[in-house]
Amino acid sequence: MKKIILTLACCCMSGIASFADSFDYGKMASHPRLVFTQGMESSVRKTIGEYKPIQAVHQRIMSFADETLREPTVFFQKEGKRLLGVSRFALKRITHLAYAYRMTGDERYARRALQELKAVSRFESWNPSHFLDTGEMTMAVAIGYDWLFDWLTPKDKEEMLNAVVTKAFDASDTSDAWFYTGNNNWNSVCNAGLVFGALAFFENIPDRAKSMIEKSIKSNLLPMQQYAPDGGYPEGYTYWGYGTTFQVMLIEGLFTALGSDAGLSESPGFMKTGRYMQYMTGPSGISFNFSDCGSVEQCNTAMFWFSRKLNDPTMLFVDYAKVDSPTVEFEEDQRLLVMLPILASQQDLSKIAPPTSPFWCSRGTTPVFIYRGGWESKDDTYLAIKGGTASAPHAHMDAGTFVFEKYGVRWAMDFGAQNYYSLESKGVDLWNGSQDSQRWDVFRYGNKCHNTLTVNGQRHNVKGFGEIVKTYETKTKRGAEIDLTTVFQDYLASAVRTAMVDLQDNLVITDKLRGGKDDAVVTWTMVTPAEARIVNDNTIELTKDGKKLLLKVKSPAKVEMKIWTTQPDHDYDSPNPGTLRVGFEAKVKANANVTLVTTLH
């Protein structure tokens, strides 16, 4: 399988290389050329006037720009190994201020943006050892330069050019630029920043800019493969908001500047990925936050790009409904929020309607199946379950984990991410993904605090893979079957989990297990925000927000019902107040078949 993928990648990269070489750079658009192109202000103003939610976004941007007028500029300050917080804040400030100037003509915004641009241009570096910092800072300077082009002096422009060349382009020729061979969000973010820099400063350094663009396009095919075949994103909800937003920026920047993206957007699965993200949010507004992801509801600017590109207003049903909420968070701290009214101005927002299918399934690196009972009520039932591997980027040992909502309550939940710096600052070996790594001792990362199985108290096989082998997408059967055998191969001969929502919207989890050469103890775990009490030998009662649900187990083997704390053992772990782990333990005899049927009803 890996050999086939590698062969396809080589063929596709060869094709993209020849396409990139055929760009007609002589038709480079005039400044401003990066997404918010010359003359677009009028269409954005029209959209703001017609649609109150977009007007609310515009006002949020302008309010931030107004606040920034009174603030000092950013300064060079690392947090541990990262300058990323500074780069992100600079990107947010520069885009918001430049947008405010373009929309109002008020030079106060331009002058304040220039102060920010000069400040970051004079940094000692953009911290290329953590190249995300460099990528985002490059995009910030490129957008500021491009959107304020007619207002800037030649001296201002020269200072920005020198900063991008020495702090970004030169750094991309060193060993710090490992992202070129990566297939995760780093590739999309860093290449997007570098391409924006090359497009913005093209006239000044055409040969260097061409080289940067074409190298980035060839490299960028690697993360684009991760969307195949169905549009799933291996790193989950939050990182989709990061990686895909910058991927969209890269593609849109190429289109607006050169009229082509060298076929990147045609990569298998990519144009389906907006639908994946739409289904990743439950009726409660909480995401399916597996891996290093957060659960907080977000509005994703990139969804406006997919809606426009596909001419499909149903893509916006979830995101548009929360655009004007004063409490909604936008992906990545809204530093690219200015793109939302720009993209919204290029489509008809009066025809937004709910999606037609209750199901979504994506295979690939991190297989996910989702059933959503409806789109109109927070009380709709929601099931999401994943397979995958702990060796994927940002992954946890969570193959087979699921979340479940009913009666407006998320009964089965995931903790998601812990702040990286909180672990790194205490010496945790967080980025070592080997079987014996300290990473898996972090409470939120190991299998014992996910809604999956643990055998003999041991870790999942880090190289094991949970594959979705069957889906059920009918009115009577709604769910998926995942083969987890390789995840437990050291202790079980086979393990297959089926998650199904029945006609009464009850959840049924069926685990078909076959023992290995020795007897084994299987622990079935579910994390919940509910209160819990053991009712009898096979039942636990869950109570939350005045609603009740029973967790019942049917098994030929004797089970022992359990309620565990979520208090971690290490001082580096985050606390987890208001949560419990519930489930049971069962013995599986050597070479014996055991079926565990667990219902939530």
C-alpha cells in the first residue's frame, strides 16, 4: 500500500513540476494581488450592507484595528522554543489594519500597520528553528506589503523585501526547513507563507521568487495527499482549521496573482474536505476533538472558500449560523478573519440550506465515521467514531474512540489537547512517538483515558491501525465497523468494534474479540462529564443536566462495572474537573471468542 502511494506521489509531483514551470509569470496581477485584489472593496462593502452577519464580522475586524491604534508594537519574545505567538499576533494586527485602511481610506490604519511591519522586519530573526513562526511572519509582511503597496514609500518596501529575503527565503535553504518533506500542517503553513512572500515581492527578485514558488508547489503535494480519498484530515478538527486555512490561502493567493494553482486544488479528496469539517461539529456545538484538538466551537473562514469554489451554499449551514455570535471563536484566533468578508462577497449567501445526508465517512490516514441525526436542533443524536493510528501527526492512542450526544448532552467525550508548553516546560519528551515514549504517559494522550479498549493495562501498539471495514448508512442501521486487531496484536488474536445507533437513537457498541495465546483482561472505558453510579452488576446510571442515560453491558463472560477518576498521576498533566471514566473489565480466555455488547440508552 505504501509503495503504491509513494509511486503515485512521485508521478503527481512530476506532473505538478512541469505545470509550475509553465506559469506565465508575465501575467502576474498588479498590486494588490493577494486574495483581496484591486477594486474588491466595493463588493465587500455591498455584502456588508446586505448581510448583517457579515457586517458583524466586519465590525469585529474594525474594532480590533481601532484597539491596535493605541497599542505598542509587537516585540521579539520567545515562549520556550517558539516565537509563534508573536508571529500570529503580528499577522492578526497587520491583516486587520491593512483591511481597515483598504475599506476606509483612513491613513491612521496604514501608518499603524507600517509600524508593525517595521518592527517585525527589524527582529533579529523570525525563529526559523521553529519554522511555523517564520512562515506566519512571512505571510504577515507579504500581505501588509501587497495591500498597502500604493501607500508605502520605496524605503519602506526595501526594508520589508530585505527582511523576507534574509529571514525567510535564506532560512528556507537550511536544515531548519524540514517541512518541505513533511506531510502535515507545517508544510501547508510554511509553504503558504513563503509563496505569499514570493508573490508579493516578485518584481524585485523574479528568479528567486520563481524558485521559491515552484519548490513550494512540489513540496505541497505531500500534505495534499492526506485529504485522499474522501476529504478527511488526519490531524483532526483544530488542525484542519490551521492547516487547511493556510492551504486555502496558498491556493487562493496563487489564483489571484497568477490565475492558476498548478492543480493543487484538484488533489484527490481536497474539495471534499469542507464537508468533513462540517460533520465534525456535533449538534451541541462541540467538535469531535480527537488527537491534539480543542472542543470549543469555531467558525472556519475556509468554509466560505469551499462554498464559493463548489457553488454549494449548504457548505455554510453550520458556520454561517454562528458568524455573528459575539462569543464565537474563529479558527486560529481570527488572525485571518479578514478573509471571511472578502470570500463572502463573491457568493450568494441567501440560499444557505442544511446538508441532505446524515452520514459522513472518510478513510485514509485517520478514518472517521459520523452520523448526525439532524441539523436543526441541539437535541439531535450524534455519533462519531474513529480508527487510525497513534503514529499519525498529533495523534493519541485513541483508535476505536467515539463521542456520543443525545438529549442535548455529550455523554461520551474526549479531552483533546493539553497545552504543549505546559508539558515541554516540565521536560516531557512530547514529540517522540515511539512505543516506549514518555508521550504516552501524558494522561490525555494514552489509551486509558479514551473511549476505547485497553488490554492487560498496556499501551496500544503505536504502529497498529484501526480500519473502517464497513459502514451502515440506512434508516435502520447507522454506524460503522472498525477492525482494531493490529492495535492489540500482542494480546488479542482479533478485535473488531462496531458502533451503531438503533431506531430509538440508542448507541450500541459491539466488541467482538478473540483471545490470544494467553488469558487477557480487557478494560472498556468511556470518559463522561456526567455524574455516575453503579446500579447493578451490568449497569451504570449517568446523569447530566437533568437527563439520564443507562450504560448496560451484555457479555457471556462476567464483567465488573467500574467508575474511575480522571485525576492524573503526574504533576505535568492538566487537571480534568467535572469528569469521570466509566466502564467495566472483562476476562478473555486464550483463543476464546467473546462478544461484549454495550448500550447507552
